Amino acid sequence: MRIPLDRQSETPLYKQIKIYLQQGILSGSLVADTRLPASRQLAQDLGVNRITVENAYAELESEGLVFSKLGSGTYVLAPDPLLSLPRNTSDAPWPLWQQSVLAQDKITRTKLSDSKRDVARHPALISFASGIGDANLFPAEDIRKAVQAVMRRDGIATLDYGERNGYGPLRASIAHILGSQGIQTQPENILITAGSQQALSLVSQLLLNPGDVILVESPTYAGALDLFHALGFKVVGIPVDAQGMQVEGLEKLLQQHHPRLIYTIPNFHNPTGTCLTTPRRRQLLVLADRYNIPIIEDDFVGDLRYEGHTQPALKALDPGGGVIYISTFSKMLMPGLRVGFIAADGPVYDSLVNFKRIHDVATSALVQRALEAYVTVGRYQTHLRRSCQIFRKRRDVMVSSIQRYLPTGVRFDPPQGGLFIWLQLPPELSSEELLPLAREEGVDFSPGIAFFPEGIPGSRWLRLNFVAQTPNQIEEGMKRLGKAIKRLISARK
Ligand SMILES: Cc1ncc(COP(=O)(O)O)c(C=O)c1O
């Protein structure tokens, strides 16, 4: 145990030891039944006389904070609740630098997207707020077996940092998967990241400085907006319609704002669920090339298509080096693996590899190897096919339940894939006003405000995740949402 002692202080050493332990016990960081170090050991560790430690322990015992068991040692007693110290009090304010953290607004935007925080404690809340699949469908058992198998096969290599750009065979598998989707790339152009959030963070930090402008779809993924805000970028939004980003207005924005980067989600866009049409994809590439602006293509759920034709990836249409493609296993498999990747050509690739090393050294070698083992035995493709069947059914149930239980006046376009339905409420209604009523009824969703760069309150939009709940829960959830909307309408009359 390391106890800071001030040998110049007028407070005797035994008292300093006692006060330190007392604070630990009262604040709860030393829990009941913790065995304190033997007095001889602690005296040796601290370079003090054994009597000094014994005096400290005796005083703690006389105050009822510890007890000693003969021949066994000294143990912490559960403290009297009346004596407990609050974690922070006005008598002991946080250091000034901590207070200035509170004053900074780097992470204030995250409050908009953090809708879990004040979820009312409805006993059987049905949530459509999350951004991931149904945890009950995660292939947990397969991944457990894969972890065990690679540990047996590769031994300590699974516990090393591994290659800088990621585990070679996994990069090869990813290049192969991308190749089958028309994106010609090599394992040497793939960089494994800790989820695609890290990919987004690395690319944008490498290419932009605080104060630079980044162009995004409006609305867009709230986690990207939170990140760009925290990094001090100016975010300019370009509207989205049923065909994706309204590229027709892009050139004007490029001339007006001189962005340094364009961030886009062309497939099953988060939150609107739309896909960018192929002509617009081509137009976007032409303009980005003309104005010399890199594009991040975030293909977070590109493989979750339930019907319709796939459009070529921007990266597949790019003649070379203009598009940085990012994707993830979080949505198509499971988020806790924290494996995403970047596919990039040209000098930016090496810079990203080095930048990644500076930021977190490496992504877990064990997880990468297990994932590679899982992917190569074909289980990933089987899992994807199964997920698509299940998710398509859930989408259909949500579409029909919305039509059945929600009042006329709500608007949405059924998506052909992905995770989300983007719903517009009847005129005059705001999704933030609806949220508390919905939670009272036992249903949760993501209000639209979090997805707009401007974050202007009063949005009529809300995002519903249609993959995370079973068909019965979806139907019940839409009934509840319908009730909540009707309550809001009558409250407004
Ligand atoms: C569009 C989009 N991109 C990226 C991410 C980041 O996911 P992860 O870091 O788990 O790969 C998310 C997560 O919700 C997302 O919706």
C-alpha cells in the first residue's frame, strides 16, 4: 500500500497514516472486510517504525473503523453511514483545473445524443433508441470458441501488440470481402482500428485542425457530430432527401465554406436510412476532386440490405486516393469486439498507421485473431444472411405497426436495409416534447435534435431502431408510441 507521507509536516506520521486510511474507509474506496497490510509489512513499505503503523491501526480500531482478528490481521469494518464522506464536498472542492474542465464545452453536444441518461424507470421499457443490433442474436458462442481456438493455436502471439496496421490474415480477409463488393484493395491498404469511431477520429484529426470546416449530411450520425465538435471543427450540413445527400447544392457550399473534408454515409444512412443514388455518387466524386477535398465514406451497415440493388461504393468509383473508406464489425456482428477498419490508398495510409500507433498502440491482437478465425470459416457470411432475414421481417413489422398504430400525419420512407426508420411527426409536434410522454408509456426512441449539426430544438423528427427488438415488442412499442403521440396532440389543443 502506498501512503503519501510528509516527513516535514507537524502532523505525526502515525496520524497521517490513520487519516489516509480513515478517508479511504469513509469514502468507500476501502470496502468492508478488506484486509489491511500486516503492520510489519506496511512499516517496511513506508520506511517507518512498526509501532507507528500499530498506533495508526489502534486509533482506527478505537473509532470503530477497523477490527483485528487474532492471528489473522486487521480488517475494515462497514462504516456507519452517518460517518461516510461524500466523494466531493464544498469543504474539499475539486482542484481548479478540474473546475475548468466543467467550463469547457468540448463534450456538451454528447448530452443531446445521450438519451439513455434520463430514461424513466418504466418496468418494461421497449427501446428503439440504440444504434446496434439485437444482443440476443450476437454469435457469442462462436466467438468464445474462436477465442479459445486461436489461443491454443497461436499461444502468446495472441497476447502481443501484433503488427502496426493490424493482423495480416484479418486484413487479407477484409480485402477479400471488399473485393467481392467491387472495392479493389490490398491487405497493405487496410488498417484495423478500434471500431469505426476510431477510424473517424484518426482520419479527421490527421487531415483537419481545430477551426477547419467539415461538411456532413444534415442530419448525420450523432457520434460523428460529437467528435467533430470536441475536436473544434466547424460543421457545415448539407440536406438529405430520399436519394441521400442533396449533391445539387454541394458546389455552392464548397465555394462558400471551403471545407477540408466531406464526411458521408452513402448506404442506409444514419439516421435517415436512405441510400445515395449512383448519379449523385458520381457527382459527389467529381466535385470533391475538382475542389481537392478528401471524402470519408462511412459504410457502417453496407451489408445489411434487405431488398433492392446495391450501388457501387464511392471507393469503388474513385479513380484513386480521393476516398477514405471506413467500416466496422459493430453493426453486422457485435459492437463489443471494437474492430473497425480503414481502406486508404496513397501516402495518407502510412500516416494513418503511425497516427493510430501514437493514439492507442494497437487494437487487441487476441480479438483480431479470433475475428479472423470466425470470418474465414464462413460463419460471418452465414450470420449476415440470417441477420438480414430476421431484420427484414422486423422492418416489415415496424412499417405495418406504424401504419396501424400511429396517427395519420406521421411520415417516413421504408428503408431497404440498415437499422433505422426516420419518422416525421405531424406538424407542430416536437420529438423532444414527445420523449417524456413516450417513456411514461414505456417506449424509447432517439429524438431528431441529436442528429442535426445545428442541434436546433423542436425537431419533428425521431429515429427508430427496428432491428433491436422482437416483432412482438415492435408491435407493442408502436402501440405505446401511438398513445404517446395522441396524448401530445390532445395536450396541444
Ligand atoms: C454511422 C456510424 N458510423 C460509425 C459508428 C461507430 O461505430 P463503431 O465505433 O462501433 O464501429 C456508428 C455507431 O453507431 C455509426 O452509426
